[in-house]
Amino acid sequence: MSQTAAPRDITDYRPAQPRPAAGAELRGGTVLVTGAGIDTALLEPLARQGLTVRRPASPLTEDLLARELRGAVAYLHGGEERATARALRKAHKTLKVVAFLGVGYENFVDVAAADRLGIAVTNTRGAATDAVATFTVAQIVNANLGIPRHLGERVPGWQGSDELPHELAARKVGIIGMGANGRRIAEILRRGFGVRVSYYSRTRKPEVERDLGISYLSLLDLAASSDILVVMVPETGETRSMVDSSVIGRMPEGAILVNTARPAIVSPGALYTGLEKGRVSMAVFDGFYGRECEEAGELRRDFPDRLLVTGHIASHTAEAMHRMVRQAVKSIENVLTRGSDEHEVGTRPRPRF
Amino acid sequence: MSQTAAPRDITDYRPAQPRPAAGAELRGGTVLVTGAGIDTALLEPLARQGLTVRRPASPLTEDLLARELRGAVAYLHGGEERATARALRKAHKTLKVVAFLGVGYENFVDVAAADRLGIAVTNTRGAATDAVATFTVAQIVNANLGIPRHLGERVPGWQGSDELPHELAARKVGIIGMGANGRRIAEILRRGFGVRVSYYSRTRKPEVERDLGISYLSLLDLAASSDILVVMVPETGETRSMVDSSVIGRMPEGAILVNTARPAIVSPGALYTGLEKGRVSMAVFDGFYGRECEEAGELRRDFPDRLLVTGHIASHTAEAMHRMVRQAVKSIENVLTRGSDEHEVGTRPRPRF
């Protein structure tokens, strides 16, 4: 066996040349689609391209996923499985694209491995903006007014202050992150409720400031001047634990923290201290820290009535799901036919045309 | 005892001449203030008028109220007591005004009796518009997304459909009543969330239609075309059970009924049938039918997971309470010094100047 024919260490694999776009030769290729709740009718464009859709029962273990991926040219990731480096590696000869259904792919797709394998990864950012923003604003009002403690028998044990809550219009809201979701949240708060809004983001958005009448502050100044601090940034290495003790320590006493982005943006230890010291009166999460997070249990144990937690449902509307699936299908088509898609994440070398 | 000196049948009493406005001679008069949670500092304008504030412990029975009212020139009603004809009659020689803290005075002040006695009754309409509208919009989103069933351990037993909810922006909202509160709700839904809104009210409001881009429909047409039907009218003889079986019977299957006005606007029997037949998927109330209402228990028993009930808290914000008390104090001053006030309710003959 010659040196070059030996299996390469795939973890170091970098294609010398980007893969050419797949075309008519893909007719008869297979698309793996995972996750329940995806309307079959929305997958029809794939069939029209001559692709065969494979929908295995979930949940998929790594081994089952690797087996299901064999021979697939595309993979619509709508389930809870983890597309690990090992699973992707088994499929890399045929697999061109992983279309993640949602925004926060970090815990579900090993994008670094996909990049190395030349597999495009896309997400469906933008498709659920309205759903996420509406949900977030509702939770802002719910937390601000303490509505859950008033839901009668439905909310036993939920207690809170007997003081009258403040009106939303009398609160200063700070938003961390001014992407599509952050902007839509700001818009609803400004145009609907007339709330004063400031924001922090990595890059200033002067046109949004003008358009919505919101002002830019540094992260620490934003924390210091917000009665309600909203977290709306994607989870990346840079944003993980971005809301740490220096941020929470600046919050005015009794402030509300609303994190409808990924939990890990907020440091659980810093949150614990913030709740304990009264900087944070209530914390809202949509999805909570996993079991591997030691502080998660302590937070739940010590502050049961000051956490308002839902199970990652912000984007779960029929319309958002519809748009997400359509967008993921379109991304698959784009990568297969043109070699790239505008919703790619990661740093895969792009083919040039 | 001459005929004219005999006690008159006070229920038939109509002052031949409206009372003259009270002036400086009221110096030293007493104002009865009931209800906890009223900031004493807000009552200072009364003291500056030379009036003495009397704040008895609550709750007040009819007899206790009658005793406390003795000699009072004004009565700020902020408690749960009922200002009955009998209690008012005992005070009619001195009492000029009952300032009700809130909007829905119907169950708390016998306005007909006050009218007959020449006692002005005011309420604080307008003061809580922002609070009520914000709360109502939050409950619209909560019900529409089924958020309570996702609040983890806090909401045991809350179930609902496993189907994905529809986005708010994809829902048609109908508002019954286009007073200040209805208008503000429409404004938040239109300008903030971009929802399609129609309305019904006794009198059309063309300027609101133009301003907000909402359309007028008859009550039955509104019911037939609304995914979410919002009730926002005061309780009067005319509006009680206004949402009856003919209205609920027209609602599209699975519609949501949001009543943050008084419960009695919605017929409990019609609601029961609507829930049973599936016309109504969920009903939101802020305050529920009293114990004297037989259907209330049946509703709670048979549809525990399809009622979203809070305890009449929509207007309970610090800012709204502040504005309400200030407005009630102003109304008292106006009636005592000028003989009338713009926030009077009822049909008392007004003094002429």
C-alpha cells in the first residue's frame, strides 16, 4: 500500500481544492432528515431535485447517525442528535451540507470538523426572528409584572415581592446584541410600548439607533443603567460567560435579567451571586444549563421563585418552523447546485465560481 | 312634628336645587380614605385644603362604613367595601363626593343611590391605561403561545395542545370596545407586533381606524373573524353578558378569548359551551366570577388547563396606582371647590355656575 493510498488522518484533512458544486449528477442522492414535526410537504423541493429523503426514527445515537449518514449528500439536522466529528467523518465522501434547523448549532454540529471535511454547515438565522422577539417581549413583561405568581393554582410556590411592579414604560431596557432578533425586540419595545432602550453590540449600528431611537452603551454601562437586561447574542467562544460577575455586579439592585439566547452566555456562578446579593431580582431563561453544570442545581434549589424558565421554545411557532424548514431546504439546494449558501456558518473554504 | 320636618323617604330624594359648590367653609371637613397601599404623601393636597384624612383599618362592613362616613365631606374608595345606599344615606348631609380608585365601580358604589342623594361619584379612568394595555398584550401572547404550560415545575398540570402555536403576527385580533384601553391595546399590537386588528364598539372611531390602520366590524362579524377576541368594555347593564352564546358561537374553532375587563361581560354559561365545543381553546380572565356564580366552579372543574386566570391585577403597577390616587384626590378637590369634576360617573344633577 502506497503512502498516499493510506487513510489520511482526517482530523487534519483540508481539501487542497474546494469541492466543486454538485449538479445533475446528484440525482438519486439521499438527504437525511432528522427530528419530528417537520411537515413532509415542505421537503418536496428536494424530491423535485431528484433527491431521496430518508427520515429515521429519533433519537439517534452517534453510531446510528453515522449509519444513517452513509451515502447521504445532505443532512437536515432537525433533531436532538449530535453531529460529531466521528459521525461526519464517516460520511465525508458524499456529504456536502449539514443544514441545521435553528440558530444555535454549537452544541449539535461539530462545525470545526465539518470545516475540515469541506462540508458546508448552514443554519436558519432570521427565520424565527418574529417568534423569538415576541416571546422575549412577553417574558420581559411577565417577569417585570411578576405575572406567573398571579396565575392562581397553576403556580403554587411562586412567590415574589408584594410591592407593586413598575410599569414597563417606566423601565429602562438594555439589550446585549443587536442582530436581527435584538433589533426586532427593540422595535417592539420602542414602537409598541414606548420603552427607553439602549444596547451594546460588538459593532455599533448607527442606522438602527436613528431608526428606533435607541442609544449605544458599553457593556458595563449598559448593565449599570438597565432595569431589565436582555441577552440576545449567539453562543460562540467569545460570548460564552460574557455576562459574568463584572456585568452582573454593575446591575442596579433588583434588576431583571432576561436571557432567551443560549444559557451559557450568562455565567451561572455570577448569576448565583447576583441573585444572592439582590442585584438580580429575577432571571428569565429559555432553556437552562445542562445537568453537567453544577451551579444549575444550586440555582434551582436556592432561587426557585426567582427563575422563570421555559424549555427552549422561543422559536417554536408553526410559522417559524415553516420558514426554518423552507430555508434549510433552500440552503441544501444552494450548496448542492451552486456549492455555497448565504446561511453558511463556520469557516469552510468556499468554492469559487 | 310637621310633615316637612319628617324624615324624607331618601330613596326618592332629589335635590330641588343642586348643591352649591363647597368652598372655604369645608376647612376642617373630613375625608374618609379606605384601602391599603395608598401612599400617604399623595394625600397631602387634601391636608393643604384644610381637610382631615381619616384612614380606618379595613375591611369595612356596611355598619362600620356608615359609622366612618359620618360627618365626612369626601370619600376616597380604595378598599373592597361596598358603598351601599344605606351607608351613603347616613352620610348624605355632609358627603359631597365618592372618588372611586379604579374604573369598574359598579360592584362597589351604588351610583344610583349616590345620584339620588346628590353625591358625586368619580372614577380614575385613563390613569391605568398603559398598565392595563401592557398586561393585556402580555396575556394575549401568553395565551397564544401557551407560555404557562412551559413554565416548568411552576405550572404542574397545565397542559394544552402539542401543536405548535401560531405566531402573533399571523393571528387576527378583534377588540370589543375602543375606549382608551382598547385603543392602547390596538396601538401596541399594530405598531409593536404588526398584528391585524379589527374592533367593535358602540360608536365607530374613524380617526382611530385611520390612525392605527384598524377596521370596524359588527360584534358578530368581529367574533367570526378573530383568532383572538379581546374584551375591553366597562361593566354596565348594557354590557353584562354582552359576550353571549351568539357571540361565542360565531368564534372560529380554537379561538382565544381574552377578557381583562370585568368577568361578567362574558356569559359564564356561554363560555362553558364554547370551551366544551372547542370554539374557545383558551380563556383569559383578570379576576373571575364570584362564588355566587354557579358556572364559575364548573368552569374551573372542567377546564382547569384552558383558563388563564389572574386576580384583577392588570392595573396594579406603582405608576398606575400613583396616577390613580393623584387623580382621585384631584377629583375630590374639584367637586369640593367647584361642584363638579370631569371624571364623574352616573347621572347626578350637576350644579350650574
